[in-house]
Amino acid sequence: MKMNPAIHAAALAVLLMWQSTSPAAAANPSFACTGNLLPAEAVVCSDDSLAALDRTLAADYKGKLDNTPANQRTAMENAEREWIAERNSCGANKSCISNAYQVRIGQLSAAAKPAPAATTANPSFACTGSLLPAEAVVCSDVSLAALDRTLATDYKSKFDSLPASQRTALESAEKTWIAQRNSCGTNKFCISNAYQARISQLLAAAQAPPAAASCLASGGATQANIYVSQCTEVTTATHPPCNTANACALIISEISRGCGLIGAGAPAFCAAYK
């Protein structure tokens, strides 16, 4: 018996939203956190922020699929399967997973903005000397190099527009982002998402009131929430400054202090704060 195309599409949408999973956790993504999970799925099931992003993406995907002509749904379903595989390639890297969700949500809400055209890979930094794996990948890829130039331009514009008292926080945020990008290694998907998320953060921050000094205003919501999550994970303070209303520099200082106190058993992200 041949299945009705509309029923098939609806069934596939449900299948994509309810993926195979691991033991139940406090977080509540769009899929059930039971069964044998891949590392990336397990991380989403254990993190409230990532679970919220997953629910947002699931709702956006269903809304987009429902409004897509029948003859175009197969392509969209295939694209979603490919994205799930790419997200899973992040492993347990929370930053990579978060960026993957942010970028995919942006793609579904509006056509992704193409990177500036280029004929050769020519990022904002010199592709000479001893390069880290992520830097080498950017130097060998035209699209990633173009994203790097865009980010460098946006960062300079944001930096120049800030009063001197707020520039240190932005510089600290950029150094932390570079470390996070480098943690992607040779994963092009991870690197691309890192650039796109950071560019979005700088654009969002540019629209914030100039006088605002909070991490939310200077670093953008995504980056500020990453800092707060990391701060909360390592702090030992009774009243820690793990709040987006505080300056990024203050939150970063607490992360660095907490990581230092934990020592060898510190989370992987602590490497970025040494």
C-alpha cells in the first residue's frame, strides 16, 4: 500500500524530532532522553540551555516543513538529517553543539547569508609559521577564510565603537572565542558554526545601548550564556558573579579562578582560560 505523501512527511518530521536517546535527565529536549545515546545527544539531554535550543529547532523545523510545498519536502528532510549528523560530529563539545543549533535555527528562520565571495583562502591572519589545526583549516578553505575576514571587520568596528572602559571585556571575550574555535580541531562544520555564531553575537551587541556594560550587551546572549554556564560549573564562591548582567571580564575572572582551584580535574573548557 502506498503511503499518502502528507502522512509520510508528517511521520518523518516526528521521527526527526524524536531521535534515539539515553537515561532521562533534568533537561528536556524535543526527543526522549532514554536508550543508547550518542555523545552529542547525551550532552543535550544533560544541559538545559542546549535542550531549550533543541526544542526551538524542533518547533521551527516542523513549522517550516508544514509550510513547504510537497515537491520540496524531501530536500528539506535530507538537509535536516545531514544537520543531525553534523551536530553529532561535535561529540561532547558543548560550544560546538550550541553553535550548531544557533546556526541551524538561523537557517530555518531565514535564508543563510552567504560568506563573501573569494577565489583564494586569505583570512585576516597570516597563514605562515606553526599553525594550530583549526587555523590551518581556515587557511585552506575559501569560505572559512571569508568568514574570518568578516569577523575581523565586525570585531574591529565593535571595538572602535566602545568606550575605553569596555574594551578589555570585548578583548577577553574574543580571546576566549578564539580558544573555542581552536577546540574544533579540523572539524570544518564546527569551525564554520563558531564563526557564524560569533559574527551574530557582534552584530547583536552592536544594537545594544552604548552605555551598557553587561556581558549580555558587550558579548551577545549566546556567548554570555556560555560564560555563565561555565562559571556556574567551576565556581566555589558563595555569591558568584555568574550572571549575564555582570561584565564579561568579571565572569571570565571567576571562571579562570575556579578552573585554577580544580586543577587537573577541571572541565575541558578550562584550557581556554589558562
